Amino acid sequence: MRHKLFIDGQWCAPVNGGTFPVVNPATEEVIHHAPAGTAEDIDLAVAAARRAFDTGPWPRMSGRERAGYLRAMAEKILERKQELGHLEVIDNGKPLPEAVWDIEDTAGCFSFYAGLAEELDDNPEETIALSEPRFSSKVVREPIGVAGAIIPWNYPLLMASWKVAPALAAGCTMVLKPSELTPLTALELAAIAEEVGLPAGVLNVVTGLGPDAGQPLSEHPDVDKLAFTGSVPTGAKIMAAAARDIKNVSLELGGKSPFVVFADSDIDKAVEWIMFGIFWNQGQVCSATSRVLVEESLYPALLERLVAEATKIQIGDGLEDGTLLGPLVSRGQHDKVLAMIARGRREGATIAHGGKRPHGLDTGYFLEPTILTDMGEDNTVWREEIFGPVVCVKTFRDEADAIRMANDSRFGLAAAVMSRDKTRCERVARAFRAGIVWINCSQPTFTEAPWGGYKQSGIGRELGRWGLNNYLEVKQITSFESDEPWGWYM
Ligand code: NAP
Ligand code: MG
């Protein structure tokens, strides 16, 4: 565990010398004191990234050369996957197999964008057919410049890779600010960048608190692009900060995603995907399908089965064998989720299962997998993101009713539908107002496919070639090819 920030290829103590505690959510123990970067460190990091972009080799080398670095980073990440996974568990709380899966995905993300960096060489320009034959025009893509990345705590290293890998592939330089709740692996990513010899200043990592480090990064005039993942209120602040200098912004925000289950569904499959959609990663998943809509005739049997299966989920320290549900990330998150459940009950919801600290787990931010029913459509728990292992289940009458309820949200990140009728699934998938739609499953995520939301769930898309475009400017180069005079003034 590291005590220094990574700026301009060097490990440096924060200018103000501060630290903040890192807590293992399963034990509530302080396991580390991480360096607390502030505006002064952000200034140094942005200046390093600016120099590396304006005069350094990184944006000027070929995509193939950059791909070499990205592949080397992917390899180092994979070599260290058990150790990095372990760090994620003691930092975030998630079960170890999930954490190791995240690390494999992180490596996969670096490899994928290495491939796209090479494609930039293969397709260096695109010719545009113009309506005016005396002109020719082509389009080239160039890195945007210095990127500032601010990420959340739910998938610490993976969320970093969704921004770092495409930004580096594009030829941008960057400053990464991880969440104060999970700073450990971002600093390891810096160490990996150092090990593979990434030129100084290309990737800078400043750990610190949101208002102290994140805000100065978002307001910095030398940052060209802001890539943010987190909550809607912070996203709004990022956008406001970006407005001052007209920075390019991409936002991946929250969700309250619906999962529509028709009565012809196989009940075992429905129950397993519902649980994966909300209990995986303790429900701290932006795309979690936290609102389950069940066709009336299936509801009693499905609810009974869901409660029975949720009861069996093994809860414990993410490092223990067999744990499927770890603690929530922090005391604050634990309190927030319990407060939401209490509010939901006051507003009329019934707890069908869970809703409290599991018996025998008195230390750690543990919470039973929770199933809420009987809430009205205006109940806070039905409308607002809880970001915990809490699913709300309601019935619907028919397909039109399901679509109306599913889309009645200020969010639009993800949505899922289950039915044996493929035509119906396709029809409902098209009707959802959401950026990610799953049919007969919930949550599987692929580096190749675009990720992002409609409505207040964000702006822009990460992953796939869409993710690379976040970090590329588009330049048209238009040439007057005729020997004739233009003939306007002369
Ligand atoms: P958050 O409170 O918005 O924090 C996100 C990041 O912003 C953290 O690094 C945080 O630093 C930083 N930050 C806080 N205040 C800031 C400010 N004034 N200026 C600049 N940066 C600031 O969100 P979170 O609680 O970490 O994450 C949960 C949210 O993220 C949920 O709403 C979830 O849906 C969303 N999320 C979305 C996606 C997606 O792909 N759409 C993925 C994961 C999570 P500190 O941690 O130090 O405060
Ligand atoms: Mg922690």
C-alpha cells in the first residue's frame, strides 16, 4: 500500500502532507493512511500531463507504439490479479472471486483499447465526398489533450481502466482521481505504468477527497476533457465546472433500472438473474436492476422463490471462501441504505426479506439481501437509487403497463426483460428508454459494447469504439483543388 502520489513519473508526498484513512469494510479497521492530494498536487499533476501532451512523445508516437505499452500494462495487471483482487476486497468489501473477475476485465480493457490504438494507424484518415467537386476533404482524428478522470468506489480498478485505457490509446495524457473510499489499486496502476516505462506525465494519479482533489481537477483550466463516473449531484457539479472553460465532458451517472419479468418466464432463471441483477457487488452497481416488475399471475410464486433463494446467500468477509455478499463499502453507505429502507417502510413498503444487519455479523458494514414489496410508484425506494442489496418488487398488468412503469424514472441507464417470447422481448427492448438493455439476463458487461445512459443517467458512452471517441477530436482538412480563381471579390 502506497504513501505517495504519482506525478510526472515520480512518487511524491502530497504538498500539504495530509493523509486520509482507508478502512476495510468487513472489519472496520483502518488498514492504511493514503496520501491526501489537494489543489496544489492537482496543479502539479495537470502541469505534468500538459507538458507530456504538448511536447512529449505520447501523442506523437504511432498507435502501434502506444498499443505496446497498453498490452504490457494488461500483462502486468494479469500477473498480479490475485494480489490486486485482494486489495480490492480489503478496500471495497466485494467477494474475492468478483474482485479477481474485475481485475481480469481490467486487463481485458487495456488489451481491447490496444487493438483500437492500432486501428487508428490502419485508418489514419477518412475521405469525405463533397457536393462541390473543386474541393476535397478528409477527416483525421486527434487526441483531445489532457483528460481528468474522476471515478467511484464500486469497481475501483475497473472504472479506472474504462477511462485510462481509451484515453491512453487515443494519445491523451491524464490525471486520475479515485474515490477516497477505494484509493489502493489506482496507485498500483500508477506503479504498473511506471514499470512498463510509460513516459513521464502521461498518467498521473492523485488520491484525495472529492472537494479537495476532485473539484480542483474538474475546474482546472488546463484540462481539456473531463470523464466522470459517480452520482447525479456530483455529475452536475462536474458539468458546471466544465461549463466555465467549455470542457468536453462525459458522464456515467446513477440508475434505477427496471427488470420486467413476464409470466411465461422460467422461474428458476428469473430468480437467479433477478438476484444477480441486485445482489452482485452488494447491489452497489450503477446498472443494478433494482426495480423488478413481475406480471401479476407469476408474482406470488416468484416472490416466494426469490425470498427462499435470497435467504441462502452466504454473507461475510469477501476473503472468506464461499462469500457471495460482502459488506457495503463504508459506514456512510450502510447508514444511507438503512435510512432508505426505513423511509420506504414509512411510505408504505413491506420488507419481504432482510432489511437489517445479519445475525452474528456485529462488526463490518453488512446488510442482509433485502426484498421490498407493496410500495406505491411514488415511494422513495421505488424512485431513488439505493445503491445497496435492496430490490423492490411490484406487479404489472400487461405489456403496456410494464413499459410505462419501467420508463417512469428520471434515470435511463439500463433495463432488462425476460420472456420466452423473443418477439415480445425485442419489442420491449426497443420501448425501454435506457442505454443498456438486457434480454433474458441482467448485468453481463462487455468491453466491446457501448455503456452509458439516457436521461439523468449521463452523457456519452464508454467502452467499445464509443469509449475511444470520448478522447478524440475530429478535424476536417478541406482543400481547394482548382486552379480557377474563387471569383467573389476578384
Ligand atoms: P460520488 O459521490 O459522486 O463520487 C464519485 C467521485 O467524485 C469520487 O471520486 C468522489 O470523490 C468525487 N467527488 C466528490 N465530490 C466531488 C466534487 N465536488 N468535485 C469533483 N469530484 C468529486 O459517487 P460515489 O458515491 O462514489 O459512487 C456512486 C454513484 O456512482 C452511484 O450513483 C452510481 O450509480 C454511480 N456509478 C455509475 C456508473 C456508471 O457507469 N454509470 C458506474 C459506477 C457508479 P470522493 O469519493 O473522495 O468523495
Ligand atoms: Mg475502503
